[in-house]
Amino acid sequence: MNPLACHLRRILAGCLLLWFLQPADCRAQEPATSALRVEYELGFGGEFKRGVWIPVHAEVTNQSGDVFQGQFVVEAEDVDGVMITYSDQTQLFELAPGESSSLVQYIKVGRLPWRVVAGIKSQETQAYVDQRLFDEAGGGNRKATSYFILQLGKDLPLSRSRLQSSLSADADLVELSLIRQDQFDRLPAEWIGYESIDLMVLPTAESGILDQLSPQQARAIRDWVYQGGRLILFAGKNAVSMVEDNSPLADLIPGVVTGTAEQWQTSGLENYGNAQQRLFLSSTNNPLATLDVTDGRVILRDQENAQALHPLVVRSVRGFGMVVYVAFDIDIPPLDQWSSTGRVLEKLIAVGRNAGDDDDSLSGDSGNHAGYRDLSGQLRSQLEQFDSVTPVQFIWIAALLALFVLMIGPLDFFLLRKLNRLHWTWVTFPSAVVLIAVVIIVMTQTLPADKPMMNQLHIVDIDAATGTVRGTEYLAVYSPEVAAFDVHLESHAGTDESDPGIQIKRDFTTTGWHGLPGTGLGALGRTSFQTYINHQYQIDVSAAQIDSIPVQHGGTKIIRSRWSGKTEIGNQPELYADPISGALRGTVTNPFDFDLYEVEILFDGRVYPIGRTFEAGESIDIFDVSGDSQGIDNYYSRYQDGSNKGNRRSWKVMQESTQRIVKQMMFNQDIGGAKYTGLINRYEEFLDLSHSLSYNRAVLVGRTAQGQSSFVVSGGQQVGLETENHFYRVVFKVNSAP
């Protein structure tokens, strides 16, 4: 017999003998996976974007005869490849025998090659009793700049290829994903769960979604829209019941539902869809919701003439988002089988995403980038700049190498030959090495800061009409040595009713790492197997706190928080558009108890610069500054300092200030978008309020020296604050001319 085979058999027999001889309680410590049955889902139907918050769903059933107490925990890597444990006290659960529970954890998936481990831990032993590994083999991951359309309910005739061609000329940069979800119990119960969704299509007739959504899930969809989401809502026969039942989705209807019309003209819809065949509806199965539009623009009526009676499609602004409301149901016969339904849907999607204003393609100077193709990359780059830290430039390294080669080569040879001491090279060569080494050591000791530093950026948006508030806050932490920090966002929002300032009540906050779209160094799309820090940190999702996040030697870490809340602005300004010129008129009052600086008011394609300090409680008549008003494109992109006598200015990816980058992201489409900057604005497109300016909304924007919140960073050393910027935007509704 082969000696090697005999040796292997003896090893196997020994292992089996040891396993059977071990105590029974030791063998019982292995994960009892048979005690639970768990089904996991990552993202929406297995699809997700890297670098944004996504839901991880677990359906847990207790198959044992004992009560089980567990916790749903997910582990995933960040943009630097460092493993994170996502925990949440709300994910603690207790299951009786045979009982089931549906759990959702919110996480971010980092760079390639990605992996996510979802599992159930026992509260008693803190050991996993069930785990599931997700990785690239399962597919489903998409770029951070991808465009996600989520369709809820019945499958509708949508063409991905046609939508992709209309969306972007560069599919490698902006890839379209059509996702359908008909398991409504798996939808998120928090608005942040929809951060990866760019546009949602929501029919309400055939699927029964209104009866299946929990109040929390319906509120999450509503809040997602108000926080900047875009929705196409089909509500025909169910529109009345949505209002009567006080559904959160009723807030998305741009007017007063007065009833339903069983018979209505379809000629307007047929022309809209370029129909080749007539549409014959049932008087009982295809009612039209009749609507008195109070806040929106009618895109389509039942007829294209003076005989039109009913609005069919209305586009409106809701909070910081947008709703395309459709007064009929498209998911029931005969509309779901009509040959032109696909074209109607594609046109509605184009309306929902502002097609034509900016197609997310780099039609300008596509070489105008520095390792990133998205505006968020330029913002990150600027936040990582610290005046107290002098970064080592590549040209310095190149100069030292050239000097070293020159010293050990020509200079050494000619000098020693002139002295007739060529054998001294045994001394001059190591001397040159020591000299260059000393220079490098001095640079590494003197250039970096001697303590951790941080930059902070805070953007707070307030919708005055609805009281909706959102915050987007950034933190850049620099450390001169490898160190770990604890981070949380501390609110300074007023809660004292006697305080004259705006009182903000926060209802949801999330904090996590911030990614870099693209394939450059440190980006989400870069395939890299190097992880320079062997460290794991924790994110408490419910507490919005990061524990022990590591920062490399001489490196930085970018963190972003998003939060939502409510407030009330008592004195609403009386703003209206001039019936002849269309210019903004009325009076605006600073609603805060602090001064604003660099103040501008934007409305319908124009900027009304106030410029000077806008003191707390001060009022200003828009007419007094209308003489200095300019088109948004001119004001921000064509001339220096807003002067029509200045020099034309171009976008420079390496030189723009934080203030100008933020303004560009705030109104990117109106300023020119990718055609102007050479960069797309997909990763954080929700910051762009350009769509509001054309829909009876004026936006006041300004900076201030104080804010509603700040990051608290603690570690081995005190972290110094180098820069802090606070931006405020207040969206006011503009009424019809008096």
C-alpha cells in the first residue's frame, strides 16, 4: 500500500476518534443552525449600490421548542476595506417556539471585492447561531453613481435599454437598474432605507399595496420623498380612500381629491403615448380621480383642447422631493396591456427625473477630473485639506531622487577625480545616503501636524411650508499617527419654547463613512486587496454613533451624517411672482436667531443677491435688490463675484473652495451641470434643489458662524478643529400674484 495513503488514513482516524471522545457539552457549542430558519435579502431583490445606506432583511422563524432571544447583526467592509459591525438595539428580539419575526438592518457596502456577513446572535452567549455570506459571486452590486428605478407591485412594460439610452450617454458611468419588488413586507420602515433609490414607481390598484403596507412603511415612503426622493404615484380608484384613511401617502397628492369620474376622455393620454390604437376603458374598472390642483403643474389633461375637464398628470414639489401624480391606474386592464403603456411610462419617468436638463453624461471636458468623476469627490478632496498639514508633493520626491542620483553619480565622480581621490567613494556614497535619509526624516517630522485635526461641514435645509427639515453633515478627521476615534453628532437645536429661534425636533439620524465614487485611489470601484489597518469598528445605527473608527498614519477619514426633523416657521413671507416680468416680489425675513452671511435668494432661474449681513429677524424687500439680480447660470458660472463686469470663470477641479463646491451641488442643474463642471452629480444628487425653483418655490441660502449641530470626536489625543462651515437653506412657497 502507498505509505502516503496509509499516513493520511491514520490522521483521519485520529481526528474522528478525538471528536467522538470530546465531552458532549463541547460538541453542543457548535452553531445550532437547525434551531432557526432564516431567510436573508440584501438590498432590493438582491440589488444594491455601494457606498449608500441599504436594507438587509432577515425573516427569522424559531423551529426549536424553547424561547429564543437573539439579535440581528451585519458585518461589512467600508471604503478602505476595514470591517464594520452594524448593530442596533431595536434589532433585539424574542421568539416563542414556532414564532416568526421580520428584521431589517441598515448598512453600507464598501469597495471591491465586497463581502457582507449577516447573522443572528444569541443574546445569552453572544455567539452566532446562523450566518449568511454575501459576496461578488452572488452579483447584484452596482456602482455608487448608478440610477435605480424601483417599481412596486405588478410588472409593467418598461424597456431598460430605451431608458438607459435616454438617461446617459456613458453607461459605464451611470448604469440603469430596473428593480421590481412585490413582497411589500420587506420594504424599509425608515426613509434612509431608500437612499439607493433614485425614482420609485408606485401603482396602487392591482397589487393591494395600500392594504399591505404598515403605517411605518407608508410613512417611510412619504418621508423619503420629503427628504429628496422622486416618486411616480398612480392613484385612480384608491385616491379617495387614501385621503379618507389619513394615509401618509395622501400627503403626496398635489391637491384636493373631489371624487372619481367613471367616464373620461382618453384622447389626451393617447396623444401623450403616440398611440397607434384607441384606448377603450371600462366605466366601472377604470375610474379617474378628480382633483383640484392646489400646488403643482398640470403636465397632461384628458383632452388637448378647451374642452379638457380633468388633469391626468400633475408634477409637484413635496418637501425637498418631487411627485408625479397620475390620476388613473396603469396596472389594471386594459391599460396594463395597451400597446402604448410603455411609452407613457417612459415619458413619465423622464418627467420625474428632469430629463433634458442634465443627462448625467460628460459632454464637456471629460478629462476635467482628478481621480474622480463626481462632484462629491471634489468636495471630499477639499475637506481633506488641512492648512496645518503640508502634504508631501510628488515633485518633492522626484527632486530628492534626482538629487540623490546626481550626488552618487556625476558629482561624486567629477569631484573625486578633480581631487584625485576616487577611492574616497567608499565614504561619499554612504554619506549621500545618510544625507538624503536625514532630509526625509526631517520632512516626515516637521510637515505633518503634531495632533489630530478635523474639518466640519454642515448643510441644513428647511421647507417653510411643511416644516420639513433635513441635515447633511460632513466630518474629515486627520491623524498624524495610526489612531482610533469615537464619533457622534451632537445636536444644538433649540428646544426651549421661550427661545425666539427656530425649534427643530429631530426624528431620525444616521452616521456612517462617506464613499468616493469611481475607480481612483481609495474609491469604491477600485479593486484592491490591501487593507492597511487590521482593525474592526462598530456603528450603532439607532444611536447614530461610530465607535473606534481607525485613521491611518498621516491619513484622513470622511464621515457623513444625515438626519430629518420637523420645525415650524411662524411668520411665512408673502412672496409672489410679478404677473408681467415673472420676477420675485415680496418681503423676506431672516427666520433664525442668528445672522446670515453671503445671502442669496433664488427663484425661477434668477439670483437676488443680498450680499451683506442679514441680521437675525431683519426683513428685506426683494424689489430693493432686484436691480442686482442675474440669471443663475451667469451669477455662479460666468462672472467673478456676481459682477457682469468681471472675467468669465471656468470650473477648476483642483482649486475651488468648499463654499463654491457646496453651492454647485446645491443648484447643480441650474448652474449648468456636467456641461459646466465636467463632473456628474449622482452620488449626492439629493442636495440639488434646482427642481424646486421652477415650481413656485424660492430658496434663501446663506452661511453662518453657528449651527444646529457639531461632531464630537474623541480619541487618545484631543482633536483640534481647523475649519467649520455652516450653510442654511430655507425653501419658501411663492404664491400667485395678488
